[in-house]
Amino acid sequence: MEPGVSVEIRDSIAWMTIQGRGDLNLLGLQVFRELSLRLDEVASGQQVRVIILRGAGDRAFSAGVDLQEMKALTPLTAEQFIRTLHQAMRKLITSPLPVVAAIQGPCLGGALELALACDLRICADDASFGLPEVRVGLPSVIEASLLPRTIGLGRARAMVLTGESVNAQEAHRIGLVDQVTPKNRLMGQAAEAVQGFMGMSPYVLSVQKDIISKWLEMGEEDAAEYSIKAFALCFATGHPEEAMNAFLEKRPAEF
């Protein structure tokens, strides 16, 4: 199949599948450009409540960015290339919809950066994670900056400087992934994991995601001030009142 990104919507879940080159899903510019477009399309509709991002096939989430595309880059085209990747990853972070990565097999380099940009990460027991760029003459950049905030600076420093990978169990132990499940249960577990979002206010979830992205961008005091104003604005929607009443009355909320 040609590299790209496909979307299937079922039961308010957008199953977004990245198809790279070969069975290791090596990612090129076409995939990242399409990912940006698909994220915009899904977020602009009304029928989707959550996104599950997965790799095509049953061998890999993705073994990373395609070196066949990268090896001929110049300083100018290298900057353009990496900015295109960053744009797609940034859209995962800033999407108003929760995004869950369902990961099997290798999740390396730029693919791990994609996963780090997601809100939750669920992996199969055969998954492996690493940023091996330094081993092929490149630094780990853009959303690799999320790794120290996710697993701590010391562990992140070791991963990016050595290029070594960790298995699913170690990834879970250090907080890189939220759940590990048998491979044959991965997609079912991902679908189960997102059910909790379905009863929440889509507006409040989008506000919460926006606040989290501001935590990453702003200093502590500016982020707190931004979140105070966002908190207050929620009460203009009636959603907090409905959610709290539903909780106290032990019934599902209606939004």
C-alpha cells in the first residue's frame, strides 16, 4: 500500500492508521503531511469523541522515519523536513480530542515522538521503544523534548545519548506507557480504555487538553493564570453544573 494515513470512524472513535513504507511502517513526509490533514478533518467534525492512533499491519507501530528519505537532505531541506514532522506532532498535542496511541512492535525515533505527543499510550507486550537517532548520525529533536517530562531527565538522557531501546515491561515501569496488554488484546484494550471519555463533556475535555499544552509552553505562573480563566469560562456552558448534578444523582451526564 502507498504510504499515508487512513481513518475509520466507529462508535465515536476515529481509528487513525499510519501506513509507512514496508512492514516496519517507515515514515516519510507523505505520512506526516496526511496525519496533519486527517487530524484537522476529524477535529472539525461532530461525530468523533476520541482518536486511537495505530500502525498498519501487525508487525510494528513504526520503526521510525525513513532514512531513505533523510539521507539526501541538505541543511535547508533538513529544516523543512523536521518542521513538517513537528507540525503533525504538535497537532496531536493541541487536538481538542483525546488521542490514545495503540502500539505494537517497534516504536522508534520519530514514531516514539508521535507516541509521546499522544495523551495515553497503550502497548502490546511485544513493543519496544527507543530514540536511536544518535546511532545514525542525528540528534533526537522536536517532540523528543517530551521524554524528560514523561520519564525523568536521567532516564531520558540515557535513552537519547545511547540510542538503546527498552521493552514493553520496562517502558511501563518508567512511565513511558500507561498499560501493557497481550498483543492479541491490544486494539480491544485501546477501545475499552477510551470508553471513559465518552461520558465526559467534549468541551471540558478540549479545555483540559488546551491547559495541558499550555503547561508545556508557559512558565508556572503564566500557566496557572491561563488555567484560571479557562476554568471560569467552563461555567458559561452549563457543562460543569450538569456533570456535578449527574455525579450527585448517580446518573449519566447529558451533554
